[in-house]
Amino acid sequence: MFDVERLKIESGLEPRKLALLEEKIRGEFKADEMMFELHYIRVLKAIREGWISLEGALSESIKA
């Protein structure tokens, strides 16, 4: 649906860190693939722009 792969590359995060982030977000949106992708993209963009750190993204609820 979205170009998640491009954003993953642009994020500069290691594959292991991307997997941790994906696991956290997928855990909050298990039944809704579109909401998962939307929030995953939102967090990747926020990390890329420096609005939030990976640690901050992993420690907070995505739905908040």
C-alpha cells in the first residue's frame, strides 16, 4: 500500500532495529495492516526528521 521499503532504507536504521520497531507497532495493530503501515511510516519519518529517537519510539505507545 505504502512505499515502506524506501522509507526503511532512508531511515538509516539497522535491520535489527527496524525489526524491533516493526514488532512493536505490529503488536499494537495486529488486525489492521493499513493502520500498521500508516503508523510505521509515521514513526520512520519522525525518526528520519529527528523529531523522535528510536528509543523514544520503542518506549511509547504508538496509538497515543
